Amino acid sequence: MEKVRIGVIGVGGMGYAHCKSVKLIENAELTCVSDVDENVAKERGEEFGVKYFTDYKDLIKSGLCDAVIVATPHWFHPEISIFAFENGLHVLSEKPIAVKVSDADKMIEAAKKSGKVFSIMFQRRTEPVFKKAIEIVKSGKIGEIQKAVCIDPWYRTQAYYDSGIWRATWVGEGGGVIINQAPHTIDLFTQLAGLPKKIEAKTRAKLHDIEVEDEVSAFLEYENGAWGWYYTSTCEPVGPFHLEITGDKGKLIIRGSTLTFYSFEYPISEFTKKAPDMWASLKYTEEKIEITSNVETGHIVIIKNFVRAILYGEELIVKGEEGLNSVEFLNACILSGKKEKPVELPVNRKEYDELMEELKKSSKPKKVVRVQRITDPNIAKKI
Ligand SMILES: NC(=O)c1ccc[n+]([C@@H]2O[C@H](COP(=O)([O-])OP(=O)(O)OC[C@H]3O[C@@H](n4cnc5c(N)ncnc54)[C@H](O)[C@@H]3O)[C@@H](O)[C@H]2O)c1
């Protein structure tokens, strides 16, 4: 195979941008698109001069592609991906891989069984600041984790929530900010600090007229007894996000695209017990890490990597099974918030399925919908 033939499923907003990216990749070819909305499918098909389908199964069975990019609303990611794996196609799924951990399990299982390439669109992993932070943590320079903080503010208007029938409903999306905007940062946070073993969260709709949450605050407990805090919302116009990981030997702070690393002269655990002086303080060196900004980042890098993994077996930037971590984290927050109790991870699959069924039953059709399919301008200008 010289070129990977790609079909994009769900070509409204993000999927449309992925079509444009595929067109820019030398060893990939956009061969077909699919959307349940026939007008959207036809428009994209005509624009790119490719065959279009309204049923994703027809696209998958068409023989026109070796791989699919799934960019439908989240609930459909597992169903479509599993069908693609069963029909021998490689899959790149949009984030989050699934709404529920039980569905993510099935998706990962189907990928393993098929032996096909499975990746996820967590494009923030391509940003130099995170690559460097992960390198520092993996090198052991931070030592055993003592504390982890993630503050991830976003801003969305009511018009954004009113822009699609599926948005911000239990039936359409299965959650609010934590399932839509937050998975990228949760993915990075769990890459750096690991998954907590227990989460106690509060969730609420504070500012927007929506049935799902627009604000989440959580207390985290890690396996080794370390504590952590997590916050996200779509109510705060000023960022950037803040990630802070303190270990026994060092501390790392990421604010937006700035990374600072503090290296302690001695491990905290040792110094605290052995320092003879009553007012001794632990010395540290502060290093502002130089971040190369002239490297290619974003969605296109993930698609190129997916294509090269298929063609040449290149190591994936995001392995499909790693998509489970953010779903575990966000399911635990929703479950804890709704049941007002701490939740142990891995999340109890049956309990979460039952909760989601209840929430879906309580879901009310939206009163105001002014459909707008516009790719986030911050993303669009990068393509
Ligand atoms: N990685 C990123 O930066 C990023 C950014 C935005 C959105 N996303 C993800 O992309 C996904 C889509 O979001 P969006 O903003 O593009 O939504 P959107 O509503 O603009 O587009 C979704 C499209 O999927 C179509 N669709 C729905 N069900 C379908 C099905 N069963 N088969 C085929 N098509 C179907 C809809 O008609 C619509 O055109 C979400 O999961 C979202 O989390 C990721």
C-alpha cells in the first residue's frame, strides 16, 4: 500500500476540518465521507469530489477505504469504530473515545481482536510543552508524586450550547464541559500524574441553561496517598489552564505554553526528617524550559502519525487504549457529583450504565436550537 485511503464519518464541524487535513497529507487519500445529514454529506462529497454516504455502514462496507476517521457526536464513536474494526478497517476516533467506560472497554477489545491501528485525536499531545513535561516525569526527575493540580477554565456562550440538538444533553452528549472540552487536558493530566484511585466531585450547571454540568470541582486521591485537585468550567473567560505536579524530588508547573521545572536539592521526604536546623528550607533550582515553537502540531500531526503507523508501523502518539483514562476520570466525576459520594476507580461499569440510563430518561428536548456548524476558529486557522 502506498497511500492510505481514508473515509471520514461525521463531516459537520470537526470532521470537515479533518477532510481538509487529509487532503494535505502526501501518503493519504480522502476517498469518501459520510453524514446522517444528507445535505452535509452531499455538500462535502461534492466539495472534495468523493463518494458520499448517509449510512456509515455503507461507507465502511464500500471497499473504498482502508481507514476511517470518526468525528460524529461522542455516543456514536464506539458503535462506528467497532463496526469498522469488524470490517477490517483502521480507526482514528475523535475524543472522547466513548461516553461510558463500558463502551470504551468494548471498543478497545474490538481493536485488539482486529489487530488494526487504533488512535485517538488527542492533538494536544503534539505540543512541545507536553512532550517535554512527559519526558521529565518519565525520566524520574520528579520522583514519587506528592500532589497534582489541574485547573482548566474554558468559556462558551449560551449560543454555543444552542448550536446543535445533541450538545449539552444527556441523550446527545452524555455530559457537559467534562466530556466535551475537558478530555484533552484530562488526558495530559493523567499522562503526567496517573489516574487517581478515588475521586470526590461536585458538578453543576452554574451559568448556562443546560441540563448537564458547566462546572466541575473534584478532590483526588492517588494510590500512594497523594492528594490532588481538579477544576473545569465553561464559565470563565480568562485562561490559561494550570497544571502542577509535585513529586518528592521536583515540581513541574505548566501554564498555557510555559513550562517551569523545580529540582529539589534533596528529596522532600529525606530532608524534612534529617535537616537539623529548625528553620532550614529545602533549596531548589528553577529552570524555565525552552520550548521549540517551530514544530508542526495539532490534528494534522495525529493524522499523519496514524497514516505512518498503518503504512510503516510507526509508534502511535496516542494509542487507542490510552483513551480509557480520560473516560474513567470523567465518568468518576459525573458519578460522584450525581450520587454525592466518593467514587473508586476503575469506575463500576454497571453503576455507571444505570446512572446514564436514568439521566437519559430525564433528558428533555431542547427548546432553543439554532443549528450552526462552524469549526472553532482557533482550530480552523491552524489547518
Ligand atoms: N479534537 C478536537 O479538537 C475536537 C474539536 C471539536 C470537536 N471534537 C469532537 O468531534 C466530534 C464532533 O463534534 P463537532 O463539533 O464536529 O460536531 P458537529 O455537530 O459540528 O458535527 C457532527 C456531525 O456528525 C453527524 N452525525 C451525527 N451522527 C452521525 C452518524 N451516526 N453517522 C454519521 N454522521 C453523524 C452530524 O450530522 C454532524 O454533521 C465530537 O465527539 C467532539 O468531541 C474534537
